[in-house]
Amino acid sequence: MDDSSLPIVYLGILVVLLFGAAWFLFRQILRTRRVEATFSRLQAKLNKEKGTAQEYYELGSILLDKKLYSQAIAQLQKSLKAKDLSGDENVAVIYNALGFAYAAQEQFDLAIRQYKDALEKQPDYVTAWNNLGFAYEKKQLTAQAFEAYTEALKRDPKNSTAKRRSASLEKRLLPST
């Protein structure tokens, strides 16, 4: 390769990188606009009339993503109270989201209660087991946290979070000899 073609190669690489960055930026803008449109639509509808459990849950999830936890809690609680809520799996997901919102506000006792409610509805809900372990850790309840992560591993042996956290907790629980 001679020196005259080197700037063309660099320029080509730069153009490809800029095109890639523009593509990812464009996708992110479209995704954000879609979420904001859904947020506006749901908020307007639910301010005027009662909604379905799915609508309250969807709005609550968007509020969680926006880190508006107290507003998310209100919407998720409305979702639980909705008359059209069906299936223990759906209820478990809502309880888990509520637990997440409480944990984000460092209300770990309330979070633990929600995670336990989720697990009553769906005992094989691995994410709720992980979240329960996290909440116990934050409360300095190492044995309970280890137990929660162990339960998660029983249900999903490949769960990297539970593997990592249970190994760390096991070191604290079992003194080295």
C-alpha cells in the first residue's frame, strides 16, 4: 500500500464509524420516541378513566425506567387492584416490580415483602429469588441472602448473578480453616 491511498483508507474507516454511530443514534431516538409516546398515551388515558391491569403495569414500568419510583409504586398497586388481572405469573411480575421500586428507594423491608409475595404466586421465578437475595444483603441478613441465591441456583443452575453472589456470601458465612 502506497502513501497516497492511506488517507482514503482512513477516510473510509471514519465514514463507516460515523455511519455506524449515526445508525445507533437513530435507533435510540426512535426507541425513546416510542416509549415517550406510550407514556403520554397511557398517562392521558389513565388520568381520564380506569385502565386495565396491563396498562397500569406498563405505565409503572415506564416510570421505573425513568426512576420515578413513588409514581411507579402507585401505578403498580393500581395494576394489582385491577379487576381484569389474571394468572399468578402476571401477579408475580407485578409484585417483583413493586419490590424493585421499594428497593430502589432503600425500603428493603417492603421490597422483601413484595418479593416474597411474588414467590408465593410463582415459586420458580428466578429473578424474584435474585432480587430477594439482594434485598436481604442490603439488610445485612447474610444467611437469608445466601439461601435466596441458593434457591435461584436450584431453579436455574446457570444463573450468573446467583452464582457470583452466593460464592461471595459463602466465603463470609464459612470461616476459612
